[in-house]
Amino acid sequence: MTPRRLLENADDVALFDDATTRRIDRRAAAGLPPHTLMARAGLALLRLARAIAPTARAAWILAGPGNNGGDGLVLATWLHRAGLDVRVTLVGHRADRALPDDAAWALAEARIAGVAIATEAPAAAQLEGVDLAVDALLGVGQSRALDGAMAAAVALLHTLRCPVLAVDVPSGLSSATGAPLGDAAVRATHTLTLLTPKAGLLTGTGRELAGEPWFDDLGVAPQDDEPATASLTGSRAASALLPPRRHLANKGSYGDLHVAGGAAGMVGASLLAAHAGSLAGAGRVLVHTHASDAGGALPVDVRHPELMLRPMAELQAALRDNRKATVVAGCGGGDAVAGELPGCLAHAARLVLDADALNAIARDASLRALLRARGARGSATILTPHPLEAARLLGRDARQVQADRLAAARAIAADTGAIVLLKGSGTLVAAPGGRLAVNPTGDARLATAGTGDVLAGWIGGLWSAQAPDRDAIGQAFDVARAAAWIHGRACDFAAGRRLPLVAGDLAAHMARAVHGLAD
């Protein structure tokens, strides 16, 4: 068993929920000698611990009363045998409650090996020399906030200035939703998730608390009858939609992209989207703005003169004349974009709805009905909400969306019949049938004004360049997750790790990410 980084994969990685993980665990354990899986978990943790803290001389391990604590105890035994000064604090253990068989075995083995084990946490001064800390308190299936001794142990853990390795799931984090269960939650620098990868480590607060997520399957492959909850998008999902351009192709081969938005004072949002669409592959890009020339709209984008600026009044006729066009609507559109949506919903072959278009649909039941009708007839739409826009579509608040991002994305997709790209830490892409992908790329440098417009435009341009597909909904899902992967990957091609990415530069960084895929 060798732990591998979970965020760096060429192929998609299947993600599993808590109930399925437990079934896989039980099946595997039934076919192996006693304690085999726990012994493997301890060895996997040892390899990662030595990799992230190769010079560590003292370790503190918090061990809970279940099998997660047992994994930590096996690690403690190995580190002790390797010559480290190891201290184990048992937290939540009760004299009137027996440990699970595997955990009881691990505790007995640790005691036989001579590991220092206590039931009371040490004083802060006693931990000054610790250069590796391990959270083995609670694992899969956590459902309530940490309190009492566990909350106090976590608070003490956070006073240390050393790598913190979480076993399977940081304690205090829901592995199903990626949301913290209370105020006390472990903030790890690394998490080794065991047996199956869990979606909660990869989206929402989970990305923050898990640190660098690693995975070890412990030599167990899930059975075909154990369905994955979601998938983690691999780089091949993006490169598959970027084949070399045919020598005989012309601009008509890659379709027209119409960007509709640009109310007075917000034309920049449409231009950002349009430029991204052009770089992503659209044959022609037409920008329809609500702002009149007198109100500030430019007759030409002098920085990108290949973009064709048009009055909004020309949009509907253009869509009726070209039934193959792709439309991105809503970027900087203001309230006026609502008037263009009925025509877009009726006539656009491929439709991306962002920003003010999403707010219009949230407000107007008739527009929502038209959106549902599109999905019912097999016409593909991609919605790109951030959490607040998603909350408006669901009639909730943003905190409720963030409390279970996977459920929120699926609920919007099921209600509207559209593909939903829910932005944020660990962007999600959901299809009406329940299929869901988690995006592994990107970081908070994308949290600046206009980066969402760039993403919407890139989706439109990438989609426009694709040949028609009988499964329009499936193609839209693939386009959305490929664009999200490239959008996040652009962070790796931007200078600096602390300064934000400016939206005007983002599309060029995305293009470099594409070239990196090709290389």
C-alpha cells in the first residue's frame, strides 16, 4: 500500500458515501484474516507520516474509541519501534464500553510494544517538542459536534506548530457533505483517507480542513454492485474535449457563440466572457450588450478586436436564423436580461446561464417553467451559480447550500433539468439524473470579481467547438466539468501563490493550462 495524492489524477476517481464505505469494509474484512485491514491502515499511515515529517523525533497521537483510534494506535506502535518519542492520548474511551475487536487488538499491541499511553491530555508545555501530530479521534459517519474532552483535545492540537495528519477524515468534519459539524473541528495539514475516497474531503470546508488529501485503498477494490456517490474529475476528462483541430476546418466548423449581457456599467463582464469563449474554441464570438453606445458600450473591444459587438436587439433574430448557436446569457446583464431569456430558452441550441440570468429564473416562475421544458425536450442548459445564486434558485440561504453542497447541486439539477455547476471550494457539476463530479483544481486565488464570467464564457466556447452529440445532456456535463478543471488548473500557470488572479488575465492562464495538457 502506497498513499497517493488524491488531487492529481489522470483518470476520474470514484467517490463513495459513508454507508457504501462501511459495506465495502465489512465485505473486505470478512474475506481476510483478523485485523488485516487495520494493520494495512497503520502501515499506510506510517509511510505517509514519514514522508510529510521525515525528520520528526516526537509524535502525539489522539486516539478515539473506535476503529479510527485503532488505526492511530497501529501507527503509534510503528513509530515507537522506529525510535520516535510517541505519546498516545486516549480520548472518549469508557471503562463500561468495550472497544471494537480491531481497536482492542491495536491497543493491546501498542501496550505490549511499550508505547506511552495516557487517558488525560498532556499540558501544553509537555508538547513543545512534538513535530508530528495525528488526529485519530473519529472517522467516517460523524454526525454531531465534538464536545467535552474531544473538543478540548482538538483545541490543544491547534496550538502546535507541526504537521497534523488526520486519519481517514478530520474529526469534526462530515465526510458526506464537507461541512463542519460544530465549532471544534481538526484543521489538518494532510489527511489520509482509507479504503475509499470521500467526497466531503474535496468540497466546501472539507478542502480547508483536510489540507492535502491522500488516499490508500488498503488493497481492496470495490465490488461492481457498490455504486459510487460521485467522481473526482481527472485531467483526461479535460483533454478528451480538446482534440487537435482538423487541417480542413474553418471558423464555421466551431460554431457561433453569442454572449448576451452587458448592462450599462457592466459591459466588462460580457467582454471577459466573450474573450474566454474565443480562446476556448468558438469559431466566432458575438457580444450583445444592453448598454447603448451613448451609455458607454464600445463599438469594438480594442484589446480583442476579433470580438464582434452587436446591439441586444439583434440577438433573437440571430438565434432564429442559426439554430446551432451557443448562448452565454447573464454576465453583467442586470435586470434587463430577463427579457431576452424566453427567446434564448426557446431557440438556443446550447445555453449557459450565469449571474443575472440565474437571478431572473429564481424570481420568475414562468422562466423556470421554460427552463424545465428545455430539459424535458432534451435541449441542454448549463447553470453556473455561486452559493448565493444557488440559494435563490432553491429558496434557501447560502449557509444551507454550503452545509450540503452535493445535495444542493443535485436538487437544482433535478428541479430544472439542467446541468448545474456549483462554484466554490471544490466546484461541483451535477446532472438531472443524479450524476455528480467534484473538481479537484483551483484555489482561493480565483476568488476575485469577474472570474465567474470567464468560466461561463469558456464553457460556451468549449461547447461551441464540439460536434453535435445525440446525448446533449451528457455532452453538457462533460463540457462543464472539463471547463471547471481548466479554470482551476490556471492557478498553476499564474505567478505567485498569495496574490489573487485578475479576471482579465485568467483566460490566458487557462489557455496555458490547455497547452500544458497537450504537452
